[in-house]
Amino acid sequence: MITYDAIGNPLTYRDGMTMTWKNGRQLSTLHTGDSSISYGYDSSSVRISKTVKIFKGIGNSIAIASVAIDAGTGIYDNIQAGAAWNKVSSDAAVDLVVSGGSVLAAGAAGSAIGNVIGTICPGLGNIIGAGAGFIFGVAIYVFTDVIPYNGKTARDWAKEGVNNLW
């Protein structure tokens, strides 16, 4: 069921989506499932920022820990191998981008699929979305870290490309 405020802004939408508004028609926040989007505006009421939070609670902690472990392991391995600091830092940057991007993409895919399924079959959206996000995350991992192309993974090619910039 869709509900509206006094001036016609939607407040609730299908499958538990909620919205808050400020200064008339400025969308302030949108909440759905395990994600939320916040919007910021300048003094001229022009939207200048959008912040997306995909995970909440323990899921957020696990996601941050997995990215930190991935980057930290790479830093440790490079230091143990006696790598130059530019290699250590550029490899860490690639690890953060690839791992962080993988977590965000898997979460976004799971959230999107969960929202669609939730509109069709309320209650199952979160379960199916979580499973889909996990499967999407595994697929990204296989693409970036398992399947080699000319003897190197996509992550290794990215690290080499960034290191060649130095």
C-alpha cells in the first residue's frame, strides 16, 4: 500500500520501502530492506550528494573485515617479499578497489533481486536476495581472482597496470 504526506510525497511504498522528505519536495532518505539512500542539497535546493548504505549491523562489519583482510594480506605478502613501497601501496589500492567493489556489487545485486522478489512474494525477498548476493559475490571472485588470462588473474593484471604507472 502506498501512503502520501499532505503535499503528495510518497511516504511508504510496496514491500516496506519508506521515504522521508524535507523542505517540501526534497527527498531526504529512502529505506528499503537492508539498504538506505540519503540525499543532500545545497542552499539552492540542488541535489549535491547521494550516500548509499547497503549493509547494516553484522553484515557491514563482515564486509569491512573481509576487505581489510584482503588488503592487509597483500600488504604483508609484499613487505615479506621486500617489495618497494610504491608496489606495496599501489597493490593495496587495487586490493581495496577490487575487494570493496566486489562487496558493494554483490550487496547491490542481492538487494535489487531481493526487492524485486519481495514485491512478488513478500517475505522471501531478503532470503533470496541474500542468496543471490552471495552467488554474485562468488562469481566476481572467480572472475577477478581465479580465472587466469595469459597466466594472470584480472586482479594481477590490474596491479601490474597500476604499478606500471610509477
